[in-house]
Amino acid sequence: MYLKYFFIAAAFVFIALSFASCCKKHYAQKNAETEESKTKITTFSDTANPNEADKTASPTPLPAMFQQVVFGSGGGFTGGVTEYTLNPDGTLSEAAKIAPGKEKNFKQLGMVASADMEAVYNEYKSINFKMIEHSQPGNMYYYLQINYPDNTNHRITWGDGDKMCPQNVHHFYMSLMEKTRKVRNLEK
């Protein structure tokens, strides 16, 4: 009987160590990406008029109040994750991980238009993102994370059904996904 509990405890220790190792690799990679993108941080121009900007020109950068918007979804049977990263210079990238323990596949998707970058900034300000606390992932989960210049971040995670996030966060997420679809359509 005690042998049974020993094996259960050993399994939990193994899982915890595997999870810790995975998290350590993930955060080391995120910190490296953060350090790399710090050089790209620019300040937001209040005088920039997105209506005057050419859609193919460099977009209005994100404000220095945050340096990356990271959003995506994952879970389910495979445990795969698809993550998008919007940088201050308007570049949008995708990282897809097919299953836990597998390497991520990175892909540069393109540039987000100036007007859309302006909309991201305005929506972020309007929902007071940093003050929203919500971490209720489900089997299938979605997340929205803001990485700040001081190497901190704020993440909101939710699942389907009774694990839904506040409506304003869901709207922000859906608008980011729409901007991603626009960039993908420009690729074709």
C-alpha cells in the first residue's frame, strides 16, 4: 500500500520538475526576446495622424508604456499553442508549437498598418488592461499578455464556457486577431 503512494509521489515530483524545466526554458527565451526588442522601443507620437499615413509605410509605433503585445490560444487534445507577438515597430510574428515538448516554429507575418497600431494603443488604454485580474484557463485556453519595458508583464488567461474573460478583454483579443488576419491577407 505504501509503495503505491511512493509511486504517486514520485510521479508528482517528476511532473513538477518537468514543468519547472519547461518554464525555465520558456522564461529564458522570453527574456532573450525582451532584451532584443528593448532596442526597438520607440515613443508614441501624439502628433501622428494615421489617416495621413500610407498603409504600406512604417506604422506608428506602440507607446513606450509597453513593448510587446503577446496573444494566442492553446490546449485541447494535442496541447499545441499558437502565439502571436506584436512589436513596437509594428512587426507581427507567429510561434506555433504543435505539442508539449516540441520546438516552436517561428514565422514573421508582416507589418501591422499605422491605423491598426493606433487602435491597439487606444483599446489598451480604454480597458485599463493592467488592472484586470483574470486567470481561468480551460481545456482550450486563450491569453493576452502585455510585456512592459521594465521586464514585467501582465497576462490574462481564459477558457470557453464558464471560464470566459471580461467582455472588453475578449473584444481586445478579437480585434488583435482581426489585425492578424489583415496582415495574413496582405501576405497572399
